[in-house]
Amino acid sequence: MTKYKVNFSVLVLFCVVLFSISACAEERHCAFDDLRFKLKLVSCTPKDGLNILKLAPSDQPSYETNLENLPTYIVSGDDLGLVLKAVGDGTQSRYNNFIELPYPEAILHYDDASAAAKLKFAETGWKLLDMKDVVYEGQGGEEGAGVVCTTLEKQIYSNYVVVSQCNAFYEADISDLKVLLGSIERRN
């Protein structure tokens, strides 16, 4: 009986050590996983020297088919070319390689955002890579709901960070995105 208790204790200790090593390794790969201002971490994927974080609104249902619950992506790495290639740019059905817009058949307009909208991020210190205004068809063919998809980039020390998000672009949404950008900067 004592032999089994010792073996069980060794097994438990081994599992604890293995879990700790695994958690520490994941922590190294997920550089920004603690940036959860109104967002929850869905996944963190290290790939080809990049860290790809997928965040979703924490106060919304977990499905991704509505406009209020589109994910936010943070992609970081030390090679800007690889980061930009990973994010890519999309077509009308995909904003970029990560964000797939729901109901692509219902998109009425998919255009560059206005100069006034782009100016909202001019003072953040982040470079605006892309900003699209997406308007869905409403009842009777009129304009309905819409989102603005934004991709921003910044070099922080030797690391390049790209943040990509689609939101309703109300003042609260803009403010929340700016808070996220500031949190990323302070994190480093």
C-alpha cells in the first residue's frame, strides 16, 4: 500500500511539474494575453516566429456570426514582413486573413473609411494600415447595420505589433480600441 502511495505521489508531482513547464512555455509565446480590457482570450497560437492572439468581447455570446462579436486579433513578431503577410488583406467576405465578415452576401458597401474616421487614430502613435467601412443591406435594400474594420501597426522595441478589429465605431468602441492600444504599449 505504501508503495502505491509513493508511486501516486510521484505521479502527481510529475504532472504538476509538467503542467507548470507547459504553462510557462505558453506564457512566453503569448506576449499580450493579459490585455483583456473588455475582451477574453480565445486562443494564442505561436506560428512561424509570430504570436497570434484571438480575443473576443467578454460581454457578448460566444458565437461569431453577429456583428457585435467579431474577434480582435493581435499579431506580433520581430519581422514586419512576416507579420504583415500573416495579417494580409482580404476581399469583401474577409476583412483580412483572420477576420471573416459574417453574411458576405448581405454586404451593400465595402469601402475605405472616410478621412474623418481615419483621423480618430492619428494621435495614437500607431500607423493606420487599413480601415474599411462595411455597410450591410437593411430592409427594402436600404443601408442597414455596419462596422468599421481597422488595422493598426506599431514597432515596440524590436517587436512589430499589428492589431486588427471590427466594431460599430461608436465613441465607446473607438475609446476601447485606444485603451487596448495603450495597454499594449505599456505592457512592453
